[in-house]
Amino acid sequence: MSVRVEKNGPVTTVILHRPEVRNAVDADAARELADAFRAFDADPDARVGVLYGDAGTFCAGADLKAVSEGRLLRLEPDGDGPMGPSRMRLSKPVVAALSGHAVAGGLELALWCDLRVAEEDAVLGVFCRRWGVPLIDGGTVRLPRLIGLSRALDLILTGRPVSAGEALGMGLVNRVVPKGEARSAAEALAAQIAAFPQACMNADRASAYTQADLSFEDAMRQEFQGGVKVLQSESIPGATRFAQGAGRHGRFE
């Protein structure tokens, strides 16, 4: 098995373990990643996921040795992507824990996640540029949407390495932590997110993802419709807690 899953309460960590190839993904690993995240999304007890690459490397991309031997990744236009879960839009957030290299298809997996926590010596980049391998797991779509077209083209056209510090400055990663702490920091962040009222948070998350494809009016209407659904279930109880606690004392915590 190239992928294992560890659960800690509401946090599910999916671990890519192919250290002999720096966690490069072959067809079997891609299938296992997709299956793991399908199971996570269907698990009513799982609230937030973490994607982590074991043994000091997040993911070096597609396993080019396997490709050279004729063992290609899945290349059908529908269903799972070549790297596995890259075409999925889950109903729950996932945090990427980046150590070592997150490059080529590995960068695309990181972009697929909602948030990215990177170790201070992590390196990101479109390294597949060097070998004639295209971005076909959402890299040309998610990267411009995340950091803007100009910066995205800089990475896409040059294939240059990007340090964790530069990635933080351009919004490519959300947190930078000391070496060796990406997983623990990502799981702590996931636990923090899991502690919030989930229906409300996931309604806001869904609206944020889909609004870009809508007109302003339709996006506002969608946001309202999604929010109204959680008013009775979470907003009124939340307002009551506020009134009895932070509101009464005039502070926010």
C-alpha cells in the first residue's frame, strides 16, 4: 500500500508513503489517494482532512520512471485525475502539510487542498516543465486563481523553484513552520477548523468556491441561500452562546 490513513477524532490524515521515489505517484498510489479521500468525504465523523507526504517529502509529482516503463497514470477525461483526487470537490476542507519538495503533480495536489502549511525549507514549483510533462491535474486552473495570472505564469513558464518564504508572500502557502513540524501544525489547524460549527463553515466554503463562476447577482443569491439553511441549526444557538458568554462581557474570544 502506498497510502495509509490515520484518524484522530474529527481529523483524518491521509499519508502518501513511497519514500523510495520521494512520494512520486504511480497509478496505484493515485487510486489509493482518491479512494482515501472518497472515504473521508463520506465519513460522518470526519470533519477536516490533512494530506501529508511521509519521509520528508510531500510529493515529487508523477512517477516518471513508471511512465517511462509504460505504466501510465489514468488519462481518461472523466472520473479521477491522473494524480488521483485532483478533480474532486469535497464537501469538507483539507489542509496540505508540505515538507521537502511539493513539485510538478505534487504541487497540483497541494493546490487541490484548501490550505497549505509549509516547512521553512520546503520547495514548490512546476518542475515537470523540465521533462515535457504538462500540468493536467488542475495546475493551470488553480494556480492562477490562487495567486493571480502573472505570478502563475512565472512559475508555469520557468519551472523555477519557489521557497516557502516566497510562497507565503505570494499566497501560495498559508503558514510557514519550522522544519519537521508541517504535519503537527497542519493537524492542529485542522482540529481548530473542526471545532467550529460545521454546517455554517462548509456553507461559506462552498459559496467561496463556486462564486467565481457566477455573476455577482447569482453569487450573492447563492451565498444567501446557503447561509439561510444554517440559521436555525447553528446561528441561533451560536447567538445564544454569544449572548450568554462573550456578549455579556463585551469581548470576543
